[in-house]
Amino acid sequence: MGPFDLSGSMGKLGELNDPEVKNAIDHVRTACNDHNKPAGIFSVDSESANQYLEAGFDFAAVGIDVNYVWKYAEKLLKEIKNQERC
């Protein structure tokens, strides 16, 4: 499941700690478990992935492509700014 998409559909985009969003995430996990289906979730980092796994999700996809591109672009920009000029 995509918690950001879910939170956006609920009118609470990115508010993953909102009680209603957390309850909806748990509802999906519980429904998967009740029907013997694996429950998976997207997470932005290892910390949130571990939290989801501890909460009972079977697997977590870690990282979002946009974040990877953004972080690499920031790294390149810093390298360019830090280079000595002739």
C-alpha cells in the first residue's frame, strides 16, 4: 500500500502520523492478515520501514525514486559549489 497516496485520498497528504491515517493503514494491514494475504507498504527510509515491519507488515519497499533523484541532485550541486575556481 502507499501511505502517501492513502493520506492524500483522505485529504491529509503526507500526514502519516495523523490518527485517522494511522488507523486506515492499520485497517489495510489487518484486512490483509485476516484474508491470508501479504501486507506490504512503501516507506521513505529504513526507520519507517522497520516501524511498519514491527507493526506486522510482511514487507516494506524502502525509498522513493523522487527522493533518490533529489538527494543526488543536491550532492552534485554541493560538489559544484565546493570546487575551487581558477
